[in-house]
Amino acid sequence: MSFFDKKFPDKIDRLPELAYNLWWSWTPEARNLFKRLDTPMWRQTQHNPVQMLQELTEEQLEVASKNAAFVRHYEKVMLLFDQKVKSNNAWFPNTYPDLQNQVIAYFSFEFGLHSSLPIYSGGLGILSGDHAKEASDLGLPFVGVGFMYPQGYFRQRIPSHGWQEAVYQQININQTPIAPVYLEENKELHVSVYLGDRNVYARVWHVHVGRISLYLLDTDVDENDPWDRELSARLYSGDSEMRIRQEIMLGIGGVRALRALGFKPSVWHMNEGHSAFLLLELIRDKVREGLSYEDAKAYVTKHSVFTTHTPVPAGHDAFAFDVVSRYFNGFWDDLGLTHDEFMALGEHQETWGQAFNMTILALKLAGRSNAVSQLHGKVSREMWQKVWPEKAVDDVPIVGITNGVHLPTWMSSEISDLYAKYLGPNWVEHQDDPAIWQRLGDMPDQELWNMHLLLKRKLMNFLRARARRRWVAGVNDATQVMTGGTLLDPDALTIGFARRFATYKRADLIFRDLNRLETMLLDVHRPVQLVFAGKAHPADDPGKGLIQRIYNFAKSNELGGRVAFVEDYDMHMARYLTQGVDIWLNTPRRPREASGTSGMKAAVNGVPNLSILDGWWVEGYNGANGWAIGKNVDYDDHEYQDNEDANSIYKLLEEEIVPLYYTRDGDNIPRGWVEVMRESIRSNAPEFGMARMIKQYTNELYIPAMNGDI
Ligand SMILES: *Cc1c(COP(=O)(O)O)cnc(C)c1O
């Protein structure tokens, strides 16, 4: 490969190929190979092999190639790479040998694959990234389509006044595992869409995700006006006008990119409504082939799948009719529809008036729709019954398929070694079989506990090293060094909370009765400490207010240095936090949390959840694998609900959690606690891994769509 202007020694000349396939990121042997190449640089680059290979000199690579142990390790990794990435021996081809030439096209506004490719903001992106990785592991005939945002999502800075600042940095393409798609030498593939009064162009970037490919559109190309070049500059910034332009580019430009690349998908999966304009482009294609609108629509319906992700009404994009009319002027003629018939496809009453709603469009035209947990399924069927007024709520065709997490991405390599020891070396392939997880019973308490202590120490070291680096670089002042986790006590019961700071997530719920919390934080024998992280959307001032409130607690010496707020939450930090704290807290105002996935990451690493019975936890909680805050009910009175839930948290901490954690035997092992940890893994790992989820999507959505069943 020609991405590096240096020569790689023959013995290790496939390192660039490895660095440019994100497969390395979820394969412990491959991660360890890069770490071994230069450990300080590995840490300093936040685990970015492309950047490392840019920065290492030819002499350094020469030295590595003369190190026999390193070369053996390299050869082992490349053998595994060829087995896992180049071969077709996987679940889907083995189960459905006749369906291998089908193609599933998966569209998402964001993909959270690795922190070195920061084109995600939160849960939706992480789910897309995990979906793509598992599609690779299971060998699905799968291709992803999204955006390359040259400035990514914002980096968070929290100055000592606590009000979040958003910093945008240009992504350094040379340090990012992406490459442009070329039609021929020196000629990049560019696709175009008509946006109101002119064509707008996009370059197409290619990302290798194990066996599968992801294509990312980027409008920063010479053919475009400066204003259009900015179209894909940043994720989730800009007004509604910008958003509709992005969504037209993703939906329509994405279909064109796949066609230009030669793909003929038989399944079109819209992850969220952002990409739903693709349905209109597909219908138009069919009408151009000579079908009537009705026949074209029926065809597209059979082959399309839609996933809705939030029960919060404002989370569903809707555009004013005049804006849609402007951008789609004449499109209705292409479909053989009138203007009004066209608008009716997305028509919906918003709080601010009649508008064109992307979720309505997707629900009306996609043959199959799903929500992301069972409770979210129920809420969605109620919420969208209006699309099927003739059906009873229970018959509304939105099924619940509960989210999962990609286990190899989110488990520490130490814990996966431990699983290999007790569950068998191929446990990843059998991850959705509850029987193998029963073997955790053979694992001695001591081993599980020591593993946890190691991960907790790694978290504390990570936070300290990070604070030191930022202090030395002049990025952070002394207050920020202090609030960023450097005062945390490795022996204290540590509660983690990290997510997007939207108000319904109630990040400050645990501070509701400050005296009661303070008593626990300041207990000298059995101290409790809290570590927070998360970004608020740049336009969400109430969310930023929550961050400031918590930041001020972190600064306050009255809370004894027992509260930390770590700035700039991302996937890299999420791994350390979900693996290294003692307990994972989640306090959404039920039933707003569609699923949630960070709690699953914690659970499979043996970190029990303390969570509201919302989203996935309604299904995950079994009475012995963590704790449920409040009851399995919904409230109308928020004030009352907040009080009830806060009381429940205090009571659980005071009466159950703190005593259990600090009750140690002669070997200083908290036996009861370790039992909860073990049960957390045993019960949750087979249920909330991505393999279970992808098999369900395949069997319930993809296969019927491939077959054109309806
Ligand atoms: C897992 C993850 C999320 C999603 O977590 P939720 O529990 O759904 O809030 C968001 N951001 C990052 C960086 C993550 O790793």
C-alpha cells in the first residue's frame, strides 16, 4: 500500500494493511502487536496504529524486523487476519450458503468504530460501528454507507467555570484509517446530487472493517462552492436547512455511490430516519425502469428495513413543507405523484406545525421496522399507531429487537483471556449460547476479583496519565487536573456515569439530597466516589448546565475530592470507564431511554449495573446481577418520579451496595460482591452481545427482505 512514504522491511511489510483494517482494533493479539512495537507511542497516540506507522522511522521498523519475538508475533497475527478477514468461514455463509451474493446496504449518519475516526457522537454511532464489526465477524454480505466529517464531532473542553466549550479540529487524514475510492488512476469517484438549484458533489472514502467495507461521503471537494464544501464538515451542527441537505446527500448520494461501486443491494437498512430519502431515490429508479409508482413502491417496500432509535419526539427529524418543496421540486413528477401526494408521504403534526417527518416517511415505505428494546417497541407502537390507524396498538408492525454490544470491542483483553481459560478458546463464536457462560461457575472468586482490581488500577492510571499529559501540554490548569480523576482512591467503591448530557438522563439525580450523598462520600471507613463523563450537544444549554452543576461538585472540597468529571468522553475513555469502575449508574427518566448500551459494556466486564428499569435493563435485570432503581412503572409527575428514584438510589447504596462491597473475608475478597459480578456476566453476556442482535436482525428482517417476503 502506498499510504506511507517509507519502506517497510520485508519481514513485516503487511503492517500497513493491518493498520488500515479496523479489525486490529477488536483483536487483542493485533492490539498487543502495535503496543509492542512502541508502547509509549501506542499510549500517546491513543492506540492509533496509522499514526504510529507515520511517525516511526525506517530505522525503528528495521529494529523491529530484526526482533525474532516480534516477527513471530506479527506472523501469528497475520495468519489470524487471513483466517478471519480473507476467508469466508463464518456464521452467515455457513448457515445461508445460497444467499451469499445478496447485499445488505446499511445507512447511518454516524459510525463509532474507533476513537481515531471520530465520526460519531454517541449511542447511535456506537451501535452502527458495533453492527458493522459483528456483520464482519459473522460474515454477512454487508456494506455500510455514512459520512466522513472532516472536523468530526466536537472535542469537549471544560474550563474551571464548568461551562462546556466545543472545539473542532480538522481530522488529520494521514492518521486516519481511510482511503479515497478511485475509479481509475488519479481519478477519484465523486457522486453528485441535485440540491435545490445546483449539483453538489461528494468524494467517497473507503474504510475496511474486517471483512466488510464502509463508504463515507465527503463534500469537501474542488467542484463544490465553499458553502457546499462545508456540508459534511461536522456531525450534528448547523440548522435545519443544513440537515436536510445532509440527509439528501446521505440518502440519495449514498444510493448513487453504491450503484457506482457496482453493488446491487437486496436489503436497504436505514439506521434512524436520517437516510430515509433513499427510499424515494429507489422508487424513482424503478419508475424510470418503467414501473408504475404503486409497483415501484411495493418493490422498494419489500426490500427495505428501518430502525427507530428514540421515544423522544424531538429526536425525529422533520422539515417544513416549503423547504422540502424547494429541494424536491419536480421529484414528485419523476415519481408520477402530485406535490400533495408527495408531501403526504412524510406529513406529520409537529409541535410547531405540519411538517415532513423522516420517521413517518420510513415507517410508511419500509417493509419492516423495529425498535431497539422491548419496552421501546411498546412505546413506539403507541407513538406511531397513527401511521396505521386501522390497527390496534399491539398490532402496529414495529418489533422490538434489543440492542447489543460488540463483545471483542468492549471487553478488555485481560478479561477475554480469562473467558478463554474458563469458557474455551472459541468462546467468541459461541457468545450467544447461555450454556457456555455457565462455566463461569468454575472460575475462582480470587481470579475474577484480581482481574477487576487490575482493570480498576488501569482506569486510575489512565486518568492520571491523561491529566499529566494535559497539564504538561498546557491544555489544562490545576483545577482541571484535580477534577479529572487524579484524586480518586483506588480502594474506594467507585460509581461510574458517562453518557450524553441530555436533561432526561438526569445526570445529577444522585445529588438530589446532598447531605445524604455527602455522608456516603465522606465515610472514612467505607467511602464512595463518583466519576462522570459526557458531552452535551453544543446547542443544549440545559444539558451544559447539568455538566456545570456536576463540575462544581467535583471542584468543591466539601465533597472531599470524591467526585470527578473527566472531560472529552469518547470510545477510548468509555472502554476504560466501563471496564474499570465498580458499578455503572444510569438514571434516565423512564421510558425515554430507548435501550442504552454503555451498561451492557460494563455488565460483560463484570461491572454490575445500578439502573432505572428502562431500556435494556428491564430485560437484563434478574434480581441477582445488579440493582434496579425504582419500580417497573411510568410516572406523569416528574418531581415525584425524581424524588422516588433518588430515594431508591440512596436506599440501595446505604442498605445493600456499600455493605456488600466492603464486606471482606480473610483474603480481603468481597465474596458477595464477586457473586453479583459473576452473575452480571453470566446472565448478560449471551443476551446483550452483538452476535445475538445481528442474528435476530438477519432472521427477522434481512432474510425476509432478501426473499422479498412481505
Ligand atoms: C457506549 C457509548 C455510548 C452509548 O452509551 P449509552 O449507555 O447509550 O448512553 C455513548 N458514547 C460513547 C463514547 C460510548 O462508548
